[in-house]
Amino acid sequence: MCAAILTLEAVILALAAPVMIAVEDVNVALALLICLGLAVLCIVTAGSLRRPQGYAMGHAIQVGAVLMGFLVPIMFFIGGMFAALWLGAFFLGRRIEADKARWAAEAAAETPETPLSE
């Protein structure tokens, strides 16, 4: 779920660049650096979520998306919305993994040991 959130967020962040340039009169180089940089970072992070560092980077991306609100005020809302989706997916994923581990432990405890034949 977290990878899906980051992928969708990458699209939204990339589309924020023209808004920053045309509507808010942000410098073209700055807008492209921030928006496309965060979008690429989202895609790279979505691919690295198998490691704990990927989730830490995902948290940092959410902070960066919210902070974009200082350049484009609507990004406070959009970044906050994605941060809420990210945190929901993050905690739900942790809960699902914990349940899967518990179910595996219960299944292993219920399975009788079979003696090895010689």
C-alpha cells in the first residue's frame, strides 16, 4: 500500500511544477528541482520499501510535500492529505505483518511434530 501511495504522490508532485511556475511565479529551476526531485524520490523510495530505510525516506518525503506549501499554499492541504494516507498505509501494513506473524506462529504450534524416519 505504501508503494501505491508514493507512486500516486509522484504523479501529483510532478504536476505541481507547472502550477508553481504559472500560478505562483516560482523560479522555473527551483520549481523543477523541488517537484521533480521529490517525484523521482517517491519512485525510488517505492522500490526500496523492502528495507526499513525506505520507510524513513517515505516519512521524509511526506514532510517535504507538506513544506511545499510555503511555495504553493494548496500543497499544505495536498501534502497533508498524502501524509495522512501514507501514515494510514504504514500503520495498517505493520498491523497486517504482525497478524501474519502471529497466525504463522499459531499454525506452527498447532502442527504436530513428525518424527524423522531413519
